[in-house]
Amino acid sequence: MKIAVFASGTGTNAEVLMNAAKVGRLRAEIVLVVSDKPTAKVLDRAKLAGVETFAFQPSNYENKKAFEKEIVQELRSRNVDAVVLAGYMRLVGPTLLSSYEERMVNIHPSLLPKFPGLDAIGQAYRAGVKETGVTIHLVDAGMDTGPIMAQQKIEIASDDTIETLTKKIQAVEHQLYPETIHSWIESMELEGVKKK
């Protein structure tokens, strides 16, 4: 199965997925990394891994529909079967979503439905809660509202800072995301969902 990974920043989750695919921990081939930030570090990670990239500047397009139409063309030209969001800081619009309905997954650094949207780690930390976590979910039209596929809790210790909590969350993400994507791909293949 061919996968495209979308990211906007440093791309640590994207790198973990690319490495997992290389060593067979992920039953897929990552054929493209897409970024809405042409200078994002994730693009360098992709090039080092030998994965093609597509970067775009949203402000260069008339609207979201226009850039999503181009993204869909890039995905189709590489026969992409599924899309994995790994720190893509943009709400997916109907043009992209309708092309990959139920074949697009996202990771979020909180126990959804708590703390959706931006700065979820900071939101949880400032709320003074005793635990947060990581959620992997299918993407729908809402902000972090799609059906949950996997969750893992993380305790917030009394001496945690946002930095230490972020490290804890990333460690869980780097383990949970490849495992969940691997199982998801296997189940899609069993159900024959793979696009012809």
C-alpha cells in the first residue's frame, strides 16, 4: 500500500514512519511527503530518506480548494492509497477529504475529545490535569473529531514542565503511530478497501 505523509514542521513522526516502512515495521511504502511550509525541516528528513516531496505555499493559491486540488493530483499521480497526517497544522478541506474518505488518519497529542486543536500539550499542562496522552483517529471535516483508532494515557507528574511533557508524549507517539498505522493498513487490505 502506498502512503503519503503530511507535515508542517520538524517531522519527527514522519521520520519515524519512514524508518518503520524501511525496516518492515510498517506494511506500506511511503511515496510522498507533503508540506504546506516550503522551508519545513520535514522536507530535509524526507530527502535524506529518499522520499519524494511536494511543498506548497497556501498564500500562492486563490483558496483552499485550489491547493487541495493540486495535492490530490500529486497523490493520484503516485497512486497513493492512504494519507497519514503527522503534524500537518491545517484543517483538511472537502476537496482532499472526499478523495481519501476513511483513508486519512491523524495523530493528536491529547486524549481526545479533551484539548483539540493547536497547542494541545500546553492546553493540558495549563489546565492542571493529572493525565493527558496521545490519540490516533480517522480524519473527518471537524477539528480532531474523527473516530478514534487508538489512545494511550500519559501521566503528568508534579515536576513536569511543558518541555518534559512534550518529550514523554513524543516517545509514545513514535511507538504508537507506526503500530496503529500498520494494523490499520492490514485491516484495510483484509476488507479490500485498497483503491484499485
